[in-house]
Amino acid sequence: MTMKKSLQILALSLCSISACLSAAVQIDIDGTKVSHTVNPMIQGHGLVYSEEADAIYADGTMAQLYKDVGAGFLRWPGGTVATMYHWNDLTGVGWIDKWDPSYNSAGDKDASEYMDLDEYITLTNAAGTEPMLGINMSSGIEWDREAEALQEAKDMISYCLTKGFSVKYFYLDNETYHEGNGYNKDKDGDGEHWTPQVYGEQLNIYAAAIKTLVPDAKIIANWTDKIRTNTNDYTTIINVAGNNIDYIDVHWYWKWGVSTWDAWKAKTPMENETAYYDGGTFVEEIAYFNNFTAALGKPHIKLAALEWNIAPGDHNTNPEHTPYKTALMASEMQMQFIQGGLELASMWSTQWSGSSTAEFQFLVNSDDNYAPSPMAKVFELYKYAVNGAVVESSSADNQIMSTTVIKGDKAYVYLLSKRHSNESAEFSINGYDIISVGQAKRFSAPGELTSIGLWNNGTTGNYMATIQPYTLTMVEFNIEAVAVEDPIINGDFEGNLNDWDTWNQPSLITNDVYSGNSAVKLLDKGSLSQIVTVKPDTTYVLSAYMKVSNSNKLVVLGVNNLNNEGMGTSDIVDTQYTKHTVVFTTASDQYAVQVYAWLPPSDNESAFVDLMELNEFKAEVPNGDFEQGLTNWHTWNAVSITNTEVNSASQALQLNGNASANQVINVLPNTSYTISGFAKVDDTANGKVVFGAKNSEDNSTLVKVDIIDSAYTQHQLTFVTGPDTTSVNVYFWRPKAGQQGAYLDDVTIIKNP
């Protein structure tokens, strides 16, 4: 098998094979270059509590639909209604606050006409989605009842917990930056918006209260989608409340008032732009935000889009515009969200009365007995991408967009065609062999998914297909990874810092290296990282040779999942290059990790990194036969290599009198191992030698044997690791009484069944 196997994918079409071959569009995929994992929360959907009548959800059909489309979460109680609802005193009148002294309860709806908290809990449990609750901060400010409003929020969370409803995600109010008397915004009731300072202060108050009940809560702030022209506002909010914010939510409605089919076709990729704002593509806007928060020292704050859709345009006045066209336009937004690594997104909204004449597309059509709309089919295709690793993918045709996600032994290739004609495609996937085609589906007019046939080209052996105009196609390939010993690219840094993400300007050095010609020097708070592909349910060892310029400081070798959650670290204080390791096990749905080296604040001290490697875990004693001299072994006193007193091959270890040699090796917790070695001593009458293993964390002895044999004898020692043990120290030690030589050769370790 070659590292790069070219294949051509062709859905059933009107073109001949020869025509397809001559006009193929190259789609290049590099399965070894992973950018991020697709978060399940990108497939969210909105609810508006006052519009969700019981009858819509009563028979379980909607809960099943959420499962069918891979819904990640349901947002309750809605958008603007979150600024004036009261969870324990709902009225069903979404856009009027009952705390308003002039409120008239005559217009209250019957409870069957809206979705209360208990009904939301029931729906979320039935649909298997993550809960997400809105917190009303506005009413307290507007009606001078701030303490009561805060208690109301705490009571709601406490109620959920008593119901066994585990809520982790909370969005704090909605669009407080807007002016208008339709919103609760300020104390004097004139409809002015909140300032960023006030919003940040309120965030701190409510976040503190929430975390007393849910310590690991994820706090979602909200501000204008015009990020680039409101950086002062964002800076204020982040400076005031950044330590309490996990996400900042923007509401992306593409081209409000002018969202036509022709406007969408005119530019590929589509951009987040208006007559007064140009945010670039959504991928570029996400990257801009990430760089912006990182520059403010808050890289943990990520972007979210809890309301998004194709905005109103000529949909109702243009007889040629169809729900399918809107859904295909929206499919590009979701594709860009996947490409850009957006973690939280929810389409607004699930349903609305009068869907046929509404200005938006919804998940279901209320005028057709709440049947799935074309938009639902888009989500049904994208659900296959969830939890997969987004890999590098490019198209030679700028009107055919390509996104590829790899999940274990499957690759999902998405093609969005904005062309007006059939086009064939030829794909190459680096790092994987294509075994077969699992399934292939096309989203096309009038808004349905159809399975498409594929066939094999008898000449080339590659799969062939045609991409039809104005369609979204998903092809699932069964794949097999080409064997790669180490997935880290350029881990020896001989290729400069290519393929590494860096922070605070790490530099390449050539005068202080462990091996080869280059190493990396980290300055104060500097880091380097790389996302690499891994197998699910597999144990790995990350290793690197590292040191610091001052032993009072430390440098960290570590592994994170793609949610930036730690999977393992090693703190290093050595001032000479020393090999350090991190052992970790991937989850059942994990296909990529981020490996990194990081120097915390160090008062201008430096750290050095070389030869970073990632390999599948196996119990071994590197250089246990000493054929590489003393490599990998730490020695004390008179230790040497002998070429005459060997058990096998050409070299063995020799202790001369009182001396020792040891090596730290990786093991798994709660596991039985047997270490073995051949040893002997010259002076059997006056001194023993000790062969054994210790816990490398606390230096406690796991197993040992005293040896006084005059001829090489094999000694096998069995031990069981503790629940937190990830490494042991294998040692060979001659006490003070020992005279002359002691010898060791052919040291091994095996994992017992």
C-alpha cells in the first residue's frame, strides 16, 4: 500500500466514465493533518417556550426527530423571551414581563399552549440532548428587583438538580446590547441597552451564584455579532468577567433583508457581511475571535452561535425561491461552522406557526403536521460528522466546497456544489487506504435525501461519481490507516517549526540539542502544540527530551483532548536533557489529541525540547540488552559496559563495587507485570547485588531479589501496579559490602494475562 492512494468518486450521473475522467475536479485530503474534533453541541436547536404547545411534542415524534438529526442540545426558554420569563410563574406571553407593574394577566395562555420547565426536562430526556438553560438577568435590573431575580435563577437550578436533571450549560440573558422598549434593559425603562461594563458585572454576580450549585458550569455570555467593529465592547466584557466566561454567543442571521439565492451563489465561500460590516467567511470570523481572546490572555473563551439561520430575504415574494434553496444556503453555514471548529451552535428555531409563509426556515413545517422540513435533512447528513476529526481538505474548484471528517475506520466526505452543471470529482486521501464505500447520500431539490450508487472504474480500480449542481453530497468510506509508527509530524524539529502551533515565539536552536541538528527553545510562557490522529480505546506514550535552564522552574509535557481538557502531564525540572513520558488512554469516540510542551511563567528562564514522539503503549525496557551502551539507563558510581562478561550478544552492564543503574519505564495501573534479567556477581562470598522494581512516584519497593550467583542466572519478578501507578523504576544495585564486579544483561518486562 502507498501512503497516498488516489481514488475517484462518482455518483450516478449522465456523463460517461471517460468524460468524468477528463474533467475531474481534484479534492485533496490529508488524513494525517487534523485541526479539531466536531463537537456534538454544534448540532443544537432552539426552542421558544411560549410557542411550543404541548400537542406538538405529545406523541414523541419530535423527540425522535431530534435523535434522527443528531441534535446536540435544545436551548430553552428562547432568545428575547429569556430576558423577561420567570420559570416558576410562566404566562405563555413571551415578550411581556409579568414583573411589569402594568402587566395585564388577561392575555395569559393556557398551560397547554406553552412549554414549561418540567416539559422541557421531559423532552430533553426523551431526545437524549444536553440541557441548556437561559438565565434572566434583565428583569432584576429593569424592575429594581435584583436580589429577587438572582434568587429566582438559583431556585431554578436547584429545582433541576432535585429532579435529577443535570444542567451544565447556562446562557446569561440575551441581546442586552440592543435598544428598544420591547426588551428589558435598564432601570429607567426607556429601552436603552446595557453597557459592556454593566453586563460584565452582572455576569460575575450570576456566574458566582450558578457555580455554587454547579461548580463545573459552562457560562455563555452574549454580545453583538459585529465582532471586528466592537472590539472595545468585547475587551471590556472580557476584562471584567473573562474568568467567568466560557463562551461568547453571537447571533448570525445571514444577510438580513437581502438573503437571496443569487446573492448566495455569487460568492464562494459565503461571508458574514452586510452593507456596513465585513467579517470575512464564518471560518475567518471564528479564527479572528480565537486570536482576539488569546491576545487578551483568555484563550479559553470560545465563540458560540446560539441563534443562526438564513435571514429574511425575498423568500416569500419570489415564486422561484423554495424551502430547499434556503436549506442548502444554510447548509453552507453549518459546513463553515464545522470547518472553523465552532463548538456551540443552535439553529433558530425548531418550529413556528405558519411555517409556509414565515420568513425563516425551521426544523419542521407547522403547516404540514410538523413534518421534517428540508432543513432537517441537512442536519441528518451532518450528524455523521459529530465527534469526528476534521482533516485538511481542499478543492481545485472554488465553487465546490469540501469538508472531510475521519472517525476511526470511516471517512465522511461532504461536497457542497454551487455550480450550475454536473462535475466529476477525484479524491486523494493521504494516510489512509480506501477499503470500500459504506453509504452515499445526496441532498437535492425539492429537499430530500436520496442514496446514490457508486461503481468501480475497471481501468483504474478507483471509485467514480458525479457531483450534481446545487447539492450537498455525503460519501462514507470504509478506510484503513496506513501504518505510521509516530503520528507526530516533525517531532525532531529538523523541519523547522513547520506543522507546529506556537505561542510566544518559540525559537529553533542548533547549538544546544539532544539529537540531530535542531531543538526548540521556549521562552517565558511559550508553548508549542500539534493535533495528531489517534485510535479510540488505545493507550499511548508521549515522550520528549526536555530540560530547563533553572531547576527552580518547570516545563510541562502534556496531552489534551480537543476540548482542551487535560489527559496527562509531566512536570520537568531537569537541567540536562532527560527523557520524560506521559501515558494516556483515548476514549471510545476519540480520534485526535493535542500534544504540547509549555513553559509556565518563569521569570525569563528558558526551556528546551527535542525529539517528541507518540507511540502506542507497550511494556518494554529500552536498551535492556545494553547493545546501545548505557543509553536510557541512569547510573551512580562506577558503572560501565563489558564486552567479555555477557549473557548474549556483545555487551552487558557491569557494576564495579558499590554502584547502581536504573531506568524508569511506563506501565499501566492495576496491571500485573513480570520483569526478567540475567545477573551474576564475581564475589559470591562478600556481597550480593539487588535486582528489583520500585514505584517511581514514592520510591516504595514493589519487588526485589538478592543475587549471589557466580554464573548468569535468570531472575523473574512479578508485581501488580497500583490504581495510580503509570511508571516503575527498574534497578540493579550493589550495596557497600559488595566487592569486584556485578553483571546484568537481557532485561525485559511482560504484561501478564
